[in-house]
Amino acid sequence: MNELKTNVLYFGDNLEILRNHIPDNSIDLIYLDPPFNSKKDYNILFKESSGVESEAQIKAFTDTWHWTQIAEDIYHDIVVNGPLKVGKLIGALHDAIGNNDVMAYLVMMTARLIELHRVLKSTGSLYLHCDPTASHYLKLVLDQIFGPANFRREIIWSMETSSGFKSQANMWIRGHDTILMYKKGKNYNFYRQFLPLDERTVRRYDKVDDEGRRYKIYYERGKEPRIVYLDKSKGRPVTDVWTDIISFQTVNRGPEYLGYPTQKPLALLERIIQASSNEGDIVLDPFCGCGTAVVAAQKLNRRWVGIDITHLAINLMRNRLKDSFGIKAEVIGEPKDLAGAKSLALEKPDGRYQFQYWSLGLIGARPLGEKKKGADKGIDGVIQFIDGAGGKPKRVIVQVKSGHVGANAIRELKAVAASEAMGVFITLEPPTGPMKVEAVDAGYYHSPVYNKDYPKIQILTIEELFAGKMVDMPPQAQTNVTFAKAPKISKKEGEQLSTGI
Ligand SMILES: C[S@@+](CC[C@H](N)C(=O)[O-])C[C@H]1O[C@@H](n2cnc3c(N)ncnc32)[C@H](O)[C@@H]1O
């Protein structure tokens, strides 16, 4: 295996990427937030507004969490080749639970957790984000893989859920996620984190010395009383119940929310990373979605590795890292030539969508996702720009075709683009003569700011994009679209705020 590459995103199945690209004992901190084993969560996540399951997500989730031949094969592999204790547990659970979705989920997670344990340094820790539908099973598995003595904490992330759809349930309102924390070895990194003191505690510092400093007398059994100054207090050490970080499940989501359904708040990842790693360390998120862990790692001057199985997530992360820090992330596992692009488009069952998300990324377009409504129906992606007084955003709309194309497709794009600034047609197959004529016939978009004409309809082939051709348009100053633009983030300066114990 080659040396570990850092500050990269991998497209693909994390099991395969872990096995082929991530060396033993190379990672300092792992955070994983896999899809939960909850039918309800799937439905919220992966059904379009019509209630039809989103094809693009089917590969990632259905294959992974149903009892298929792959699950059966991995089950055998764990029992036969896995660590003995883990094989025993999985065999016993299989006896008890049977061949169903829960068991498929556990088998798939177990195979990945064995690899994650392998790649973690002895000073490293793993944080597994889950919910009550799976946490009890996963803890059994983690106890076998890491050893029960290496279990550190069950963190309860308590969320404000008194509003929003979750508060409608005629039941105790579900108000928390569970994060299981394990260390690998005896000496592991941990730095306590602190919250501001609460008012009641502050009031106890009720004396003031000659210099105006507030203090209290602290009594400890068997010791002399001592003076404790308020301005010396680090605050309240954070416990294993976290109530101060607001989830995106609430109504008021704020500018940080990009629109990715399972997006976690940066504050949550920053806390984990600051507590369990040092600057320069390597943070791995093998299910990284829209990349909250990698963004938090970058902000806190850590190195990072992110893996996701959908081009939608990879594309979002690429945009997020660019918008937040101005960095162009390297993505490993994307098509690198025409043949690779063709085989991506042919992949079953959702190659068409994967191709779409990937190729939108080539021109910096943002995917509209799968919930296209009304006028946006025929649009796959958008590039926004500001051009002219008033700053009202204009759109370059993008259509992507991986299959056969003809002049009709350009006529349709012209109709949709009529009320927009420009239209771009990305195609895997070369355009026909009549297609080119249709495109030229659309005329120009005139930029008042740059006093320049840009072809209103542009056809770009994948081959041309590989050769570096880009959309001919006014310079971008993008604004929000379906998946919002991430706010700029300044990297943290200075040293660790908290102290190690
Ligand atoms: C719950 S989301 C993670 C959200 C993330 N914590 C964030 O803040 O955006 C789970 C992610 O895992 C990805 N995924 C599912 N199965 C995978 C696999 N086998 N390999 C890699 N990624 C996978 C999905 O595409 C999805 O983006």
C-alpha cells in the first residue's frame, strides 16, 4: 500500500478505499456518521417529494443495508477471517437476529469498523455517531473490536426539538443522538473542553479583592482553604451530555446549513476534533456527506481524509472547501479520462445520476438535487453570477446528457434557458451538426458589466472538459442555489485553547 495521502476526498465505497488506500496505524482521529438503520430516516432522506425513492441514493443505501449476496459474503468473511471475538459475536447475533436488514447493517458496519480500528494510531480515538435504533448493537461490536476497556464515553447530543416536524410525534419527542467514543491504546490524546460558567456559579465569586478581582474561598476536605479567582476559571468542563449545540433539525437553520439532509453542525465536529487531536493530526471521516468533519479539520489546522460513495456529496464538498477556504480539493476515484466517464455513466443502478453530479463538478456548477420543481424541472445544475447594478443573481442553467443526443435536446434547453442568462449542455457523446446549428441560433447573452457577448447556448463535451475547456461566461460571484454556498471560514490561529489532562 502506498503512503497515506492527506487533504484528499475519495469517491467510492469506504470499505474498498480503507482496504486499498489507508495504511495501518496512520490516522489520529476518526468520526463516522453512517446512515442509521432506521427506515424512517431513509424515507425522509431518500424519497423525492413525490414519494418515489431517489435513484441516486439507492446504490449507497439499499445495497448496503439489505441482506444481499454481498452481506452474506461479508458475513462469511467476518466469521472466517475476522478477529476471533468479533466473528463469534457476529455469528451469535446472526443466530438471534436472522438474515434481515438489521443484520445486514451490522455486518456491513462491522467490516468497516474492523478496518477503521486497523488504520487508527494507538494514540487515536474513534467517534461513532448513531441513534437508538442501532447504538446498542454497535456498542457490542465496538466492544469486541476495540476491547471493552477502551470504551470511553457514550455522548448524548441533546437537540432542541420542541419545534419542527419531530415535535409532531404523539410520543416522547426524540431529542438526542448517541456518539460512542473509543480509544485504541493506553495513551491517547484528550484535551478537556470548557463552557462558560453558569450564572449561579459566577454568583459564588461574591468577594472582591483590592485590585477589583472577584474570588471565592474554596474548601477541600483535608486541605487549607484557598482563594479561587473568577478570571482564572477555565469555565465548566464539558460533560458527556451536550446540550449547547443546535441541530439543523430545528426550524432556524442559519447560513451554515447547505441543504444536505443529514448535515451536522460544525460546532459538533470542532468540539470532537479539539478534544481528541492536535494541530497537524489526521482526521478521517469515511461517511463524510457534505463534509462537516473535513471542514472543521481544515479550520482547526488538522489534515483530513474524506470518503463518500456519491458524486453529489463529493461535489458539495468540493464546492464547500472552495467557498469556505478557497482550496481546490483533490478527489481520488473520479473518472480521469473518457473511458472512465463512459463506464461511470453505465454503472448500475444510478450511473446516470452519478455521471451528472460528477460532470457538474467539472464546471463548478451546483446540482439542483432531486427535488426539482416547476420551471427548474429540466435543469440539472446551476452556476449563479452577479452581473450589473442591483446585484440580482443571474443563472447559467446546465443540462447533462450521458446518452444519445440530438437537436431536440438543444431546442428544449433553449426553451428552458429563454428566461435565464445562459444555458450549458454537457454531453458525453459528440454533438451532431444540427445540434451545433441550434445552439448558434440562440444568439448571445450581453453582459452590461463586462460589455461583452457570450454565446447564449454552449455545448461542452466531456472530452473538451478533460482538455480544460470551461463555460464562457462573466466571472462568477456565486450566490445560494438549492445547495447553498458555504460561508467563508478563517482558519484558527494560535494554540489549543484547552489543557490536556
Ligand atoms: C449521514 S450522512 C453523513 C453526513 C455528514 N456527517 C455531514 O455532516 O454532512 C452519510 C453519508 O455516508 C455516505 N455513504 C453511505 N454508504 C457509504 C459507503 N459504503 N461508503 C462511503 N460513503 C457512504 C452517504 O452517501 C452519505 O453522504
